[in-house]
Amino acid sequence: MNTLEWLKELALAPGVSGFESAVKKLLSKNLADICDKDHDGIGSIIFSLKGKEEGPKVMIAAHMDEVGFMVKHITPEGYLKFTCIGGWWDQVLLGQRVTVLTKNGEVPGLIGSKPPHILPLDERKKVVDRKDMYIDIGAKDKEEAEEVFGVSLGDAVVPAGEFVVMKNPDYLMAKAWDNRIGCAMMAEAMRRMVTIPHDSRIYGVGTVQEEVGLRGAQTSAAKIAPDIAFVVDTCVAGDVPGVSAELAPGKLGAGIGITIYDASMIPSTALRDYAIDVAKKYDIPYQLVFTEGGGTDGGRIHLAHSGVPTLVLSIATRYLHSHYGIIHRQDYEAGVALLCAMLKELNDEKVKEMREA
């Protein structure tokens, strides 16, 4: 399978927090032939590659889940009221297509509310509150929604969309880049490391429930007990109108983001400096990024056991936590290259230095 087809498959797979099985199956299909496979107790999947028998344990974590919704009520008229899973901005919800995952299969829907044509003028200017929204699945009543369509309370609802290669083919638009592009980076790095000599015991992890509290990161790190960890995720791209580099320095096409700060973790400075040195040595494009308003799986991993030096590598992404995002393919390629170069160079001595820095 070529890279674009693989990215498309990952991005379009449904995988709201707590419902990541489709993504897990794709990663397993991609890696099970070359890696040993294990799980933690809440659904994270763990792939491992052997290096030296007593080599350092290196964890590469990428969360499989995306933001989405859950059905919490069905009205007598057959409309679905929903709760949000993960962080949503109400302003991006209205009028968007979704897919309800039911026992009878996928059901298409549209997020709606009262039309503006019947609202008083002062209300038209306000952002519609999500509690006043609903999902229209084209059911004539509650009975049809439940008995014919198979909708039940607790069903997951995911954003619906296409995978689009834009006019400049390096720009890719799809749902769920947060964090399917990280899953793709982890998987590709694992595949490449099969043929690259390395000392480390490498654990590639697809974590669950990151968007609702970094939960799979905590349980999988407890199971692995890594010596150091890399988290691969996304960050806000600041190369859009009205956003300054002071707020969001990441830019599409400027290279893999080496995160210097986020709200859940101050990354290991030794690991950060190591990543920068390796990127310079191998001429890999990189940029320094930060996220003041959000965190990653690193927030839990770096506190596991007695502490784990942890670094986040980020893909700059436009329009995070909405129905579509845009990334740059060369940032993905740079991220894979940097991961592999760092893994190739790591040994017991370097890891010991970083743990004691």
C-alpha cells in the first residue's frame, strides 16, 4: 500500500475516544507481521521490536482516538441529542455531516438547530449553544430511529468527510489528523527500524482515550515501564490569517515540530537537545513549537513510575478539533526521518545521560 492510501485509510477510520477498534485493526494489519503485539487493560495496542537484549526501552506513543460525539437521547420525533467526546468549539459544529455507528451499521446524519430565518435579530448574531443542536438522521420518529436504523443510547458519532489531496499535492485535507498522522508516523518508523540496526527495545503504542484525559498513555506506560519516550501528535498551525508566531509558531511545510512546552508537560531538555542535534546532523527539517492551551499523552507518560524523559514531536495542523484539518506531507516525512535517526543513534550510554541530566 502506498503512503497516500495508508494515510487515507487511517484518517477516514472511525475512532472516537473509547471506540478505537477500527484504528487498532488497521495498525495491527500494518505491523503485526513484523512486530510482537500486546495490549494494556483499556484497549491501547503495543507493538515491540527487539534490539539488544538489555538495551534501553523506548516508547513511541500515538493516540488513536479522535474527537466526536455520543448519542444521549432520542426525541419522539427521531432526532438525536448528543454529548461531545473531547474538546469541541460550538462554532464549528452546526451544519456538519456526521456518521452514527449503530448495531445495524453506519447511519448518516447532519447537525442542525433552529434555522436563523425564524430567530429574532439579536439571537441570529449569537453562536448557537450545543445544547440547542441535534443530529438529523432522516428518521420519521423515535421508533424508526431505534427499530429500523438501530440507533441506541451510547452509540458513537464521528465526523464524516472525505480525504482530499489539495491542488498543491503536499497539502492533505481530512478528518481526524489529530492524531491519525501520529499513528502513521509511529507505524512507519517501526517498519523502517526493522532494517536499521539499533540497540533499543522499541515499543510503538496506539493509545486510547487521549482526548478525554490521556488515559491510555497512563496504562500503557505502566505496562511498558520505558526508559525514555517520544510522543507523536499534532499542534496548532499558526500560518493562517490573524495568528502570530507568538501564539502558534508552527507552520505547514517547515518540518517536524519539536515541542518545547505544552500545558501538560515541560519536555526533557536533554531529549529536546538530542532531537535538535540529530535533526541538524541528518539535515532533517524541524521547527520549535509550543502549545499553551493543550496537552498530549506525554503529560501522563513522563510521570510514570519514577519518571520518564519524554519529548513530543508534532505535526503542524490547521483547524484542529473540527470536521476537517490540513497538514503538509513533508512534515510527516521529516517526522518519520527524525524518529528513525534518533532510534538508530540511541544506546545505553545516551539514555543514561538523558535520564541523569
